[in-house]
Amino acid sequence: MRTLREVTALRGCVAGWKAEGRRVGVVPTMGALHAGHMSLVSAAQAGCDRVIATIFVNPRQFDDPADLANYPRTEARDAAMLGAAGVDVLFAPPSEVVYPPGFATTVSVAGVSRELEGAFRPGHFDGMATVVAKLFLMTGAERAFFGEKDWQQLQIIRQLVRDLDLPVTITGCPTLREPDGLAMASRNTRLSAAERAVAPALLVAMEAAASAIRGGMPVAGALSRARAAVLAAGFAEVDYLDLRGAERLEPLATPDRPARLLAAATLGGVRLIDNIAL
Ligand code: PAF
């Protein structure tokens, strides 16, 4: 595996692959890799001839400076995992390559960005969409792979690609879970042992709400029962636990179309998000 940090070198490498007729895929990440990321790598390898993984802890998508400072940075370990998995190129640019002095552009996807995470993390999705657009343009990959764990992010990226006619096909890959159901996430490492034991209660409450709604319980009642269960389990706050249309994420009072249950809740200072299909 080659590690590249400059756009010119990356483009040269990708141009060579394309000249040979290779299909190129990209797995964008912020590092601190876990099995969930590696499942994206496997999906990319199954669908492409050459795979680029990117690692860039994107400062523009952190609304909280402490969160950015505390975000785990484990590039040597990540690179070893990617190399062992057979990734062709790791693109890990320094900040000034992504945001050179004078950088002044923001990519902002209206509508689907504004609620849920968008409401609780102002600027987060603008920063995310900006860096994802840049990573698509820098890598020139024809396919890109993202986890369904960040369901809202995935819908925003799909909208971004449609709106800007970006020549990349987006594949969403299923959330990987720990044996007790907790969605895999880099932030999980920041939970204490006691918090880690409580964390699966979020999914338990979401699954109970989904099953109650499927069984005919009114959505509002099922959701407020689930929020109460999450708090009773020991979470400090539930930012949202909502039923939304699966694609545009519009609020749903009845499950009359493909729907997703999405939640964000804080446990001991760590914000966990999750989502399931209804
Ligand atoms: O999901 C992530 O890890 C990040 O939001 C992404 C897509 C790599 C952009 O920084």
C-alpha cells in the first residue's frame, strides 16, 4: 500500500489505473478505524479493481473544539490495518493540502442537512459536504462507500452527488454492531466501562419503539416511551429519537412510507448516534 499526502501524486496514480481500465473506489474516513470501516473496504474491494482509503480528521465538520481535540488519531495503526487488508493507496493529506491558505468555499446541502444532527451540530454537515466533495474531486474515484450508521450523512452525500452531477456512485453499507448491539463507532472508545455497559440500551429502546409502531402503537407514544427508556437506562440526554422518511428525512406521524428511526443521545459526555429501518 502506498501512502500519499499530495493531490498531484494521487491524481497521477489514479490516472495510471484508469488508463489500464481499472475501476477505482474510495472509502473516506477520519481514521480510528474499526471493523465497520473495514467492512466498507471489503465492499469497495468487491466492487472495484483499485481501492483508495482516505484518512483526514476534517476540522470543518467539528462544531465543538474539544471534540476535535479529543478525536482519536491513530494513523500508524490504521495504515497497518488498511495495508493488511490489501488497500492500494492510503490518502492522508495534511490540513493545508485540503484547506490551503485562502480557502473560501463551503458546500452546503439544504433541506436534508438542516434537522436532526444538523440542528444539534451547526455547521457539521457543511464541513462534511465540503470535504466529501473535495475528496471525490481529488481522488476521481468512480465509486464511494459510506456506512449506513451515519444515515443522514449518507442521504446528504447522495443529494450532493445528484445536485452537482458528480461522476461517482455512492454505496451505503450496513451498520456493523458489537455482539450486544452497540453500533461500532470510533467514539465508543471514549466510553468508560460502566458507560459501555449502558450504551446498548439505545438500540434496545429503538427496537422496542419500531416493533410497537409496527404493531399499531401511535408513533408519538412509542417514541416518547423510547426516549424515557433511554434516559432511565442512564443516558444524560436524548437529542432526538424520531421517525423520519428514509430518504428526505421528513418527520412522519404514521409509518406510511419507507421510514427510518434515528436517534442521538449523550452518555457520560459521549454522543452516540444510531438508526434502524422501521
Ligand atoms: O463519516 C466520516 O468518517 C466523515 O464524516 C467523512 C465522510 C470521512 C468526511 O469527513
